[in-house]
Amino acid sequence: MGLTSILRASATLLLIIAAAMIAPMLLAWAGSEETTGAYFFAAAACLMFGAGAFAASLGKRSPSGFRGALFVILVWWAIIPAFAAPPIMAEGMSFADAYFEAVSALTTTGAWLSHESAVASPAGALWRAILQWLGGLGSLAIAAAIFIRPAFIGIDTLLPPFSRGERDSYLKPLRNAVVSFVAVYTTVTLAAFSAIAIAGAPTFDSIIMAMTTAASGGFIPHANGVSAYGVDVGVMLFFFTLLGGVNFILIARVMKGEREKLRDIETGAFLMIVIWAALLFWATSGAGDVVLLGPQLFNAASLVTTNGYLVGEPPPLLVCLVTAIIGAAAVSTAGGFKVLRWLVIMRRAREEIRRLITPGAVFGRRRVSNELGVWIHFLVFTMTLAGLLMALSIGGHPFDLAASAAVAALSNAGPLIALAGEHGDGYAVFEEPLRWLLIVGMILGRLEGAVALALVNRAFWRW
């Protein structure tokens, strides 16, 4: 499995989290917040354990295969949040509650126990935004380096702008992916900050919204949401929300001027889905007025990219949940099922229909031949969604609340819970055992279905 490589990678992740705590720690210290000591303690713990893991990794380094890379991914989604939780605990939460919010932030879900408490402290709001930003970068790197292969998505797509190395080496491509995407991701974030600030948002709010919009985290640092800002801010958020759902490999190639390598089947489909969803929202919400089409276009972009927050008249619950499940581009910060997989499923359906109505097509060449990974992901996704929905419903919660929370967790679109009306003030409405199930849903939402099945297969973990 490459234990030394895993330890070295884990040490790097801990050091990144420790460095990320500096800004909120200084902000807490400047504001005389009681959480200052918690940031210092958590950063020291990250440094100590990171140094220990690094020291243990010294010596002969063995190559790490897919199992080793998967283990590091699990460390990122499941273990690192435990080190990020102490500053949130200092806000008055238990460890379980703080871990829930840390996982929610790092998976860019944005499922807060209470939105008001999430934005109550400037340092706390910044820390959640930083975790979401890092989680978005991690999602891009993991998708491009490991998951975006025909074995998982059933189709060839844009090749990433870095070397993925040999088949027995997966951690090195992960590092290459982070190095390759960090400049592009940072540029998009800085552009979002500039645009939002120029549009009239306060500087601190602009920083948070830029980071979370680039990460598709759906975190608005105001109790009243997007409506607390002007129309110009909403327009800028709409543009960068759409950008967060585009394939970042495409964005990287555009920034490098590589126009000859821009063949992409996802972007057009993604934009068409947003447009059709907006028209559907407008038709089903009873708006009728053309002036109200703009807010529904914003809502469509927010849901397809799994940001999850809405403006204006909310569309029907079922339509919103289905839209959030669709997801955006495969190598984007959005969650959901992903557009590329839907394209594979539609191609396969078209091929089967063609075989039914055209006898000669039975012996023709199959256009879709490597879709097993897509169907496995579809099976795991739907079964997990059904399990979450049943568990939340059995827990005594109304169906609309259970459905909103289940889809929000698995699609990493936390603000969707607001669609449950008076029941959806925050995830504190769920008891602790159910919150742990939602944590599992958030993490599985960032994993491939085939990978999720591997986690429960003992043979996969044998040395």
C-alpha cells in the first residue's frame, strides 16, 4: 500500500490545515474572540502530528497504488476534519457537532447546524470559508488525477494539464494535480473577489463569498442570504457560480491559450441544463412575469452547481431536488451525479432504443462500451440516497425535510434544507445519530460509487 508515501501525504495535509488556521486565528485575536486559543491549539496539534507522520515516513519510500491513494483521500475527507474541528468547538459546540460542520465545510456541502451561528463570528465564518476553498481544490485534484478515467465515467474527456504517471503511482498525480490547479483556482477566486467587491459587497463578505463560490460551497456570510446584497452582487455571484460548475481543465487550457485542445462535450450540456432548469423553475413556480425569469436563472445555476441557495420565489421542492442531483462538470467543484455521467446514460439509452427500432443495429458496433463504472456509481448513489431518506423519515422527520436533507448531503448542496420551509432552519433539527449518517452521505457524495463499494470489500484492503 506504500505506508511511507501515505504518511508523507498525511503530514502534508496536516501542515496545510495548520497554515490555513493562521488567518482566522489572527482575526480572532484582533477581535478579542475567545476562539483564539482554540486556533492556536488546533494548529499546534496539526504541526505535532504532521511532524510525527513526516518523521515516520523517512527512509525508503515505496510506491503507492490505488489503495494508498484511496486511503489518503479518506484521510482528507474523514480524518482532517477532526483536526479542523477544535476552533468550531470553541464556539460552544460539542466535538460531534464541530466535526459535522468541519466535514460539511471540507466537502463544500455548507450544511450548518445553524446558519446564524455559522456567520456569528468573523473568524468562524472565515474558517468555514477557508475549509470550503481547500475542499474545492481537493475535489478538483482528486477528480482530475484519479476519478476522471473511462473506468469510472465511461467516456474519454479532456485530458488534465499534468502527468498522471504510471498505473501503480496515484499519489504523485494527486500532487501534480494540486500544483497544476492551484494557480487557476486562485485566479478564479481573486477575480470573483474583485468583481463582488466592485459590485458593492463589503470587503470581508466579498472574501468569503469569493472563496465559497469558487468552491461551490453555497455559504453566504449574512443571515438574510443573497437578498442582503444588491442586484449587482447577485449578477457577479451568478457568473462565478456558473464558472465554478465548468470543467476546470477547460478553464486551465483557456488561461494558457491552448485553443486547439478545447474540445469539450460537457460545457455545452451543462449550460443547456441550466437554461432548461431556469425555464422549468419559471414555469412551475407560478411566476408568469418575464422580469422574474432572472431570479430563476440564478436559482438554476445555484442548484446545478450544488451551491444550493435560492433567491426570489422558490421553485417546487421536487424540481429543485432533481436539479441538484444532476450536478455540473466532472472536474469542477460542484457535487451531484455529474453531467458527463448523464451523457453516458443518455447515449446508452439512445443506443438501446436504436437497437429496438432498427434491426440492423443489433449487429452494429456499440458506441458506448465502458459504462460499468457509471452504472455502479448510479446504483450506489441511488441506494445511499434511499437509505438516507428512509433513516431520516424513520427518525420522525417530515418527508420534505428528510428528502431535502438527504439530497443536500449526498449532492453536497447543504443550503437546500431551506426548501423544507419552517422545518429547515438548520441541521440541528436532526438528532446526533442521524447527523453521523449525514456525515457519511457528505463524504460518499465526494467519492466514486466503485470506490465506495471497495471500502466495504475486505479483499480490496488485503496487503
